Amino acid sequence: MSTAISIGECMVELRPVDGALLKREFAGDALNTAVYLKRSAPEIEVAFLTATGDESLSNAMVDSWRHEGLSDRLVFRVPGGRPALYLIETNAAGDRRFHYWRAESPARQWLQHLVRVGGVEVLETADLIYISGISLAILSAADRELAIRLLKSLKTQLAFDPNIRPALWKSMDDARQCFEAVAKVAAVVLPSRQDIQLMYGLDDPDQQLRLIAEHTQGEIALTCDVDGCRLRASNQSMALPARAVQVVDTSGAGDSFNGAYLAARLRGLTALEAATAGMLLASRVVSLPGAIIPR
């Protein structure tokens, strides 16, 4: 059985429903990807690596992961800790706006806990490691440097989504340096068009794809919203058109693409088949509210 480990943060999500009412859910980019990977390939063991608290919200959060079939063997509990929280709003076009409360999130210490139990040895038990730029951005500068060194030392395959959130970075220079360092050792790079716009000021997807290829030998699946996907694998590039869909909420679009893509690759499908599966799932996700849609 194949094994994947997704590293990152899960937060309490509050989302408006029926006017002023708020619905509580649990989400976060690395967690969303883990969920969609597991749903896409139930036979794969998917472990979520994070740190969280030991109170009722954290317990409910971990229970929700178990309900999705995720392994919690790499969830580190921090006595007295509490998970981060965010409020999400969407406009008529389905675009998102987030309000975060995450300064004291235990997930910021995921690397320290991982190192205590073996670091590289733990990660190399998996066939695939998935990490995002958010997972790295929430670390201290010293921990981020150590995390990048750890990722560079891995023999197992690494998948990386830069998922740039400017508020988490001291500067775009820091974000670019991190992206380039991790992309260099990644087997799969999964950026969005917006990520490259933010870091490099480029808007054209084909130019973006060529730029990313300068920084990685891995395969690239660049998601481009209404312009579909740009794929580069085995030294060949191709454009995949977007599916026509009524967009309700873009939350989780990239994460669902990543989950389906990585599940397909772990199953032995081609990069083109994986990208097609990712776009199909993402088109369903954006047609419904919430980052993690009902099964």
C-alpha cells in the first residue's frame, strides 16, 4: 500500500450560511489536499502531520480527520494549545476574503515536534511527502531554514505547492527564496497562476511555466483559473482548457486539484491523466460552498 504524508496546518473555519449564521468546519490547505487525496484513492494511507492542542476544538478537529480516513499517527498534541481560526467571505463571483486569528497556533511548531521523533527517518517511511508554502511560512525563520534543509535531504518524492499568502511572509524576496529552494528538490510542483504573479510579476501562463521550469527538474502542474492548466512533464508542455462551471466558492480549488493529481500519480497514472482528474474534481469543488465539500 502506498503512503503519503501531508504537512501543514488545519484551522477552525467559520463560514456564513443563511445570512448572519456561521457554520463551523475544519480546513487548511494541506489538510484539504490530504482529504481529497484520500477520497480520490481510498487504498492509499494518507497521514496528516501537524501540531494542535488538547482541548475540545482540537479533539473535534482530529475526529473529523479520522472520519475522512486520514491517519493521525503524526498529529502532535500540545497541552494547553488551541487551533487557529479564520472567517471566510465570498463575493458574487465566488472569490474569497479571509480573516485570520492564528498567532498562537500550535501548528507553527510542527517542525520542532517532527525533529524530536526522527525527522527524516519518519518522512522517508512514505512514498510521497506533500508540503505547501503556507506550511513553511508559518514557521519561524530559523525553523524554516531547518525545514528546507530537511526537505533537501529526503530520498522520498516531494510534492510542493507554493500557495503564496503575502501576509505570512516578511517580504516577497523571502517567499521567492523559499519557493526556489524547495522547487529545486521537488518531484512535483503545483503552483497557481496567482502564486507566480505575486512572486515574479508575470501574468502570462506560458511565460510562468517557462520560469518555473528554470527552477525545477520536477513535473509542473500550473493551475490558471479560467485559463485551465499548464502541464510540463517528461520535457513536454501542454495546455488543458478549463471546464465550464458555475462558480460558487473558489475555496479549496487548488487543494482539490492537488489531491486528485497526487492520488492519480501514486496510482501510476500519467501526468496528463492526473491533471485531468485534478481539473474534474476542482470543477466540482468550486460549484459548492466550503473548502471541503460533502462526499
